Amino acid sequence: MGSKWTKLKLALGLDSCVHIPRSFDNSSSAATRFSGGVSPTVVSPAGDSSSYRPSTPTPSSSGLRLPKSGPKSPKGTCAICLYTMKPGQGHAIFTAECSHSFHFHCITSNVKHGNQICPVCRAKWKEVPFQSPASNMPYDRLNQVSPREEGWATVLRRLPSPQGDAARQISSLYHVTEPAIFDDDEALDQQTSVTHPKNEIDNDVINTVEIKTYPEVSSVPKSASHDAFAVLIHLKAPHSGRKQNIGENNTESPPLVENSRASVDLVTVLDVSGSMAGTKLALLKRAMGFVIQNLGPSDRLSVIAFSSTARRIFPLRKMTDTGRQQALQAVNSLVSNGGTNIAEGLRKGTKVFSDRRWKNSVSSIILLSDGQDTYTVNSRPNVGTDYLSLVPNSIHRNNGTGMQIPVHAFGFGSDHDATSMHSISEISGGTFSFIEAEDVIQDAFAQCIGGLLSVVVQELQVQVRCVHPQLQLSSVKAGSYQTSLMGNARLATISVGDLYAEEERDFLVTVNVPVDQSSDETSLLTVRCLYRDPITKEMVALEENSEVKILRPDVGGGELVVSIEVDRQRNRLRAAEAMAEARVAAEQGDLSTAVSVLDSCHKALSETVSAHAGDRLCVALSAELKEMQERMANQRVYEQSGRAYVLSGLSSHSWQRATARGDSTDSTSLVQAYQTPSMVDMVTRSQTMVFGAPVPQNKRVLRPAKSFPDRQRRQ
């Protein structure tokens, strides 16, 4: 056990607890770790105490452990809420048999969630504190218990040391109570959640979506026609224009202005099945600690844990100082056991949104699982897999219900069901990420919330209209975004939805240019955008400054230069189509055909205008195609990582949004091609922060702002 625990600490890279430390009093001194056993003691506000016999501390994988040496919580500080503990201040103090002390209301909340081990040293307790049923407090009163309630409505209960299945059952999700209707979400301050200073509004008027268009070539002779003539529509979201309200507690600078960005309602649906035991669960807790730390006071978080069943272990609460402490306590109480019921976890997560009384501008679900749903997908043999059944109907995208809740799915490790997770994300309008290297789960979450915390455009619709009377749209290439052709194919709409700050979208439309002897130029298209500003709630309508036109000379002027912007996007679409085709072949067991498809596309890209110009995107696409070929080397490699890698890539390309995946393409990684500045900033924060305090500048080592560190190439 000792050797395994040492390996675990090395794997984590940081010997620290999931709780986020904050600034302490300078007079505080380092906590003393006692080598001998100490009986558990409760000191009431009046100073009374009770003692019990000691037990032997043992390490556990259900949480992160503090180091034996190095920084420790200051003496007199509760390791759960990180506030000072002094007798006589109106708070009962519990000292465990392993000598560590906590506020009684903090540790009883921990025990209530099923945790019977010390949050600091991970020792198993034979005597655990609990509050009598009559004194169970709602979350919003957790830190407002009166001394009388604490002193008299609590007792200590002695439990036998559980073994095997009994130990897991005591901490089962079945013991978490929850209401029938999740209408207990914390109220939002509507006055501050939708308004900001008048001068800030004025400054943001020009901060709108940028529209650019690029015709394939600049001219077509009058006497010639051109079938499938391509026009690229390029959109770029504005920068936030407002300071981001990151949830870090910084005592050295004043708090940032509230509501400087759109606030978020986030529900995390977390797999705590038996396969998550050990390092995986510890890393998940650490990653959740980072998420909690970086949500702002107007953002709200709820946590759903699922195994054989699902329970809401934390209601939708604002991430104020108190909210963060309560959320950390709930996350740190997670233990692993049971099977994998993803559908039930998503049902509970969706219920949080459908039952809530208040609503922030941005809503999303983060789903993490390391296994396969053994209750919904795999429980019906000889029946075609119905992935739609995994996702509640109310959050199916384009279902007309008006509740757009994208599920950003994260497949954890090599044993997860990548097809199910990818399907869930596609059905709901989210992304699928493949966390191949388990220790970068925090970076993967950081990239995701970096986007969610920077939404500047919502409900974006793009309209493309033909101008020339003989013109018709022949195709609209928009990936997974819903498109529709109307008016005899003279009008197209693309439903884009939300955009993160400075996020870009490229759509390729084709038209059949007719012969036209009547004019020296032909007007092709107009492009119009309509979207909602998530801060002001107002609709914004934009049109490109001018029509898309091409020259019509009497005769051709030699070979025309193809727009490199159009060629670049053609390459992206060609590569994505090749990936999808290769995946179909691989799923049929024909890996040689799959590799051949990818190789042919790789060769075709190398002959394009973009490739000859050394275009970075083209180089990245080529490297990605090569990587996929390697991951289809044989059936074992494909099953282990190839399928998940390809699906994550398809998700990224179809939505033109960054996903996390195991990537060995170094600085040319296409993962970076879709990363926004806010994503890069958040990933950098994840890579340089040690639980609440940034790494000193002279010791800071930045990895490239990408989802995963470099892997060694396969031999």
C-alpha cells in the first residue's frame, strides 16, 4: 500500500489537498503533525471536550493527501473551510483520533456525504462525528449555525470498521438525500446580472461580430460559367471588451467589476463508478477544485455524481466564498463504487436546469466518464444501439424546446465508450474530448471553462442571400451546424448559436456562376448576421459592408490566383471528410482501407496552394492525418486510443471549437488552431497554479498552451 501511495503522489505531481488555500494571518504557524495516536475530541463553544480511543491512520484513494513535509495548513486553521479555529468563538471544534482538527459543522458535512476518513492524512476513523437528524441544516445555513445548535444538537457515534462491500455501501450515493424537485437553486441578483455601467455600454457599441467574405477567384470571363464557385464566409466574435470576472480570491487587488461577462450555470455530471477508484478519482477532485476556484460569484455550480444510480450531491449555488467552500466539501466527499449509468446522470443533470427558478445567460453540462453505460446502451443485446436514449429529449439540439444545454463530454482514459460520449455531445450540441493522459484532466477542464466563461455572442444566425437573379446556392458547408435552403435555393441560414470571445467560424458556400455579357461585374451574395448580446440581452443585426462581387472581363487574363483563405478551408473540409470516411471503414474492421483514405488525403493536401505557401493549418492537418494513421495501425491500437482520438478530432472540426485529445503533433497541433485567447489563458493558469497561489515568476515553467503534453512517438 505504501509503495502504491508513493506512486500516486508522484503521479499527481502535487502533494496537496483539493481544497484551495487562501491568505492566512501572518501570525499563524505551521501545523504540527503528531506521530502518536490521539483520541478524537470535540470542543464545544463552552470549552467542554470528549475523548475516544485512537485508530491507526491508513492512506486512502478517495481524496488527495497532504504531504509529510513541506507546506501545511497553519495551526488553528480548519483544513476544510480554511478559516481559523479558536475555542470560545462560537464554533465547536472536532479533533480526530489522528490529531487533525476541524470545525464541527465542516466535518459533519463531510461525514454526511459518506466520507469516514480524515481529509488531511486520509486515516480511517473508527469514531466519526455526526449531527442528529433534527439539526440537519440546508446548504445556505451551513456556516450560520448558532453556538447553541452546535453545542447541543450534535453527538459522536462509534462505527465498526467496515470491510469490503460494506465499506463501499456506507459511502454509497444512495445515502445522499435530495428533493423531488430541484427548485432550490440560489437566487440571482437580476439587477447586477444583466447590467453594467453606461459608459461601458457605449464603449462596446463597436465591439461586434466581424464579417469577411472571400470569393474563390476575383474574376470570371463574361462568356464563361463557373460551376460550384466557392465563397468563404469568415466570422470572428468580438473580444470581451470587459475584464473577466475570474473566481480567484486575490487579496492584493480589488475585486473585478461584477458581471463583466455573461454569467454561467454549470452542472458537472461525474462518474464515480468502481473503475474511478484511486488516482482517477483523486485527479478528478483536483480538477474540480480548479473549476470551483475559477468560477465567479455570479456563476452557479451544481454537482451530480453517478455510478449505478445518480444523485445530486450539490445544488445549484453561486460560487461566492461560502459557495466555493461548500462545493469543495461536496466534491471531496466523493467515493467510487458501483456500475456506470450515464443516462441517469444526464437525466439528473438536466433536471437541475429544467427545475431551476432562476437562469443565468449561459448554461452547460460537463460530463466525465471512464467507462461504458451498462444500464442503457449495453443492456439490450441484438438491438441497434440507440444513443439518443442516453440524452434527455429536452436538451436535444434543434428540438424546438428552447432549452439549449450543450453537453461537453470528456472520455477519461482508454476504457471509456468513445462512441457513446461523442454521440452525447453531438446530440446536445457540445464537444467531445479524449483525456488520454489522466494527469491532464485539469488542463482539459480548464480549456472548456475558459470558453464557457467568455461567451460574447448567443443565438447567432447567419443569412446568405443571392443577389444576381440567375444565381442559386448549390451547397453550404457548415459542419455540424444546422443549415437550411429556402426560396428556390436563393437563401440559406446557418444556426451557429454561442461564440466565445475572439472565436472564429468559417463557412464555405458554392454557387453556379452563369454567363453574363451585360456587365463588367457580377454581384453574387450578401451576408447578414443576427445574434443576442448575452450582457444587454438585446438583439444585434449586422450586414457585411458590401455585396460579394467578382469582375467579368471580356476575355480571361491568364491563370487566376486562387484565394489562399478559400483553399485553406477547402483543405480543412477535405481532411474532415477523409477522417469521417476512414472511421466508417475502421468500425467495419477494414483498417487498411481506413489508412489508405487518410494517406490519399494527406497526399492531396500536399499539392494544394496552401501547402506550397507553407500554411500552418495545412501543416497541422497533415500531421493530424499522419497521427490518425498511426492510431489505426492494428485493431488493438484503434480500440485503445484510435477511435477516441478520431472522434474527438471530428468533434473539433465539425464545430470549429477546441477539444482536448492525446496529441503528438507538437506546436503544429490543430488543437491550438481553434483555441481562443481565453482558453489559452485558463490552460496557462491551470499549468502554473498550485491550488490558490500562482507559482513564483522565477520558478514558472510554461508548457505550450495546448491540451496535452507531448507524447513519445510510437516505435
